[in-house]
Amino acid sequence: MKFTLLAALFLLAVFATSTDAANTSGICIMCSGMIGIPKNWKDAQELLTYGCKSLGEAANACSHMVEAADLTASYPRMFPYIIQLKDIGCRKFCQ
């Protein structure tokens, strides 16, 4: 369960590349429906890899970590919690 929470938080952190949560280029873009939470690990991995590119000198390490992760089996179990975390973040930062 700890890994699930950590992975979900990492997923949201990568999506929220802006420090200004009210900025639509940050986490609020997830709330607007412009970008959906991927329903499978392959799609999440692609989106995370894209998000890693915006992390400056950490981009390479981030991309390799995402590529090395194999969450194919556990991602479907994580998905409801990722949605819950997104909803909490949207209520707290984007209304």
C-alpha cells in the first residue's frame, strides 16, 4: 500500500510541473478534463516520460526510472487511488 501511495503521488507530482497550482499549466490542467488520468500503465508510462522532459537536469533520471518501472499488474489496483488524489488536489488547489 505504501508503494501504491508513493507511486500515485509521484504520478501527480510529474503532472504538476508548475509550482503555482492555480496555473492551468500545472495540476489544474488535470482538473479541467484537458488531460485524463491514463487507465493503464502503458499509457501512464508514456505520459510520465513526456512529463519527465520538463524536469531539467532530472529529466534523464526521471525518464529512466519510469522506463524501468513495471506497474502493468499493479496499476489497475492503483488507479482508484490516483483518481482520489487527483480529486483531492483539484478541490484544494483549483477551485
